[in-house]
Amino acid sequence: MSKKINKAVIMAGGTGSRLWPVSVKNKPKQFQAIASDKTMLQETYLRLRKKFEVEDIYISTNLEYVAEIKREILEIPEKNIISEPVARGTASSIAFTVAVILAHEPEAIVSTFPADHLIKSSDRFIDAVNDGEKFIINNPKSIFTFGIIPTYPEVGYGYIKKVSDSFNKNDIFKVDRFVEKPDIETAHKYIKDGSYFWNAGMYIFNAKSMKNRFKKYIPDIFKMIEIIQKSLDSDNYEKILAKEYPKMNDINFEYAIVENDNNVFVMPLDIGWSDVGSWSSLKDTLVSDENKHLVRGRHIDFDSKNLLVYGSKKLITTVGLEDLVIVDSEDAILICHKDKSQMVGDISKKIQSLNNK
């Protein structure tokens, strides 16, 4: 089979509220230079370009972010930016993207990747994607995912539990079950057990087989996607999309399909991964030594320990502090304990509710 059937989809429609005040609705974290001088979307795209040709990479996003994507990824063809007219959850966005890809490549193998995740070991990641594609070519009715080997008891991630015996010599296991974010005591048990992995939210599947899953698990979305797909090359496409897409269920892809399917397989992986879902996870991923700080911007410190300091224009000075997150943006300042950084998303939601009054 030609490798041209292999397509990559970057999921770039999220709002990233847990990295407030840098990540905000009109410019969420995938469009921010969080871990380097490139935005997280640019980092994800360049990582995939090591394997995929430009025409084989798609970006799924919301209509309001299309202009920003064009500014950041100059070489991406406009037809490869698949934009929802309104946000309707990952199940609808993946169904829409699958329909668009199938219209051009009926035998497509699709890999989906969040735009805002950090991966240190790009080469190992690409090797794993190759393994996943080969697995799906040989097992087209399966769903393939990556399970990140946990390095500490994280309560901010969902977990994947594997069955005890590997499916083949490549250490690919059938998934026993998906579990929600645990409390700290349960997370410790998962680490000790050894059969649980962090859920990275990356999937590889046969597009035609996935479309059949939508018909089975979410028939309402399937019916509307059928209508949209038939109109793709017509003059009425934009009108039909604007009419039908808002009717879609606002539902999560994993919850609606992956967790209900009994043919999901996982490959354990160590690639220096983080979903950068909180300021503390960013600090732990980039600077794991608690005696060192993670600093961006101008910072002077005396006798502090384990700080994340993310500045903009102002000089930030610290004295005798420990385990704090300090973030200065143009519009707001965040100061919180490192262990409470998972609550930052609640602050963002509170501010949004106040602004809406």
C-alpha cells in the first residue's frame, strides 16, 4: 500500500483555559510559545513534517482560529484546514474531518494528534506512529492509541489499563478499560500496578472503519455528516455546513466511541510527553529538578526554590519563596501554589462568567 493513504490530523480547536492568563479564548495555548520560541501548533506541525508530506497533514479547528493558523503555518493548503462553524466537541470534529478525508482518499489511515502537547523525543514518537499505522493496516477494524508510561502519580490525566498479555512482539496490548482522572491515592496504586498508562489522547484508525463506528455509536452525528459529505464539492456546501453542523451533539470522542469499543489497542511509550495541562506539569516536564526554577522573561531571585516564573515585559523579583507559579501577562497576574495549579481553569471560568454578566 502507498504511504499516501496515511494522513495526520492536528486537533487545534481547544481553549486551553488551564494555562490562564497566557492562554485565553481568543488565543489559546496551541497558539502560544509556551515551551520554546515556536508556538505549540508550530512545534506539533514541524514534528509531523518529519514523516508526513504537507498535503497529508490536516488541521481541525474552529472558524475563529483559521486566520491564526494561516499566519503560523504558511505552507499548509487552505483546503487542509477543516474548520467547524461552531464548536461541537471532539466527536463531531473528528467525524467531520474523517468525512472530508474519505472524500479524497477512501482507504485513508488517519492519525489524530492534539496541537498543544509537548513531546521531547520526536524520533521515538515518529517510530511509534509508523508502528501504529502498520498495526491498523493489518487490523483495520481496530483503534490504536499510545499509553504514556507514567513517571509519577498524576491526578490531572486519565489512564488506560492494558490487559496482561501483549498482542504481538511490538508490545502492543489490548485495552482493558479507560479510567477517569484518579485521586492521589488511586494514582499511586496505578503506578505500583504497572498496567496503567497516561492517556495521551492520540489515535490511529482506518477512516472507513471509524465512520462505521459513528453510525453504530452516534447515529445522529453520522446522519448529519453524511449530508455534509455529499455536499463537499457542491455550490451549497457552506450553506449546508452552516445549517447541519450546529445540530451535532456536543460530545467527547473518547467518551462516545473509544471507551465503548472493545477493539482498542495501546502501545506503552516513553517520549517525554506532557499535555501541558497545568503550569505545574509544564515545570515538571521541562525542569524536573525541584532545586531549579523554570523561568521565561526577566527574573531576579534570592533564596527561592522550585519556582515557575513566566513573565512578559516586567522584571519579576522573588525572595525566599518555594513551590510557586508566578505568571505575568499583559492583562493579569497569576500567583498560586504549584500543587494547586490544576485549579487555574476554574479561575478562567469564573472570570468568563463575570464578564458575561
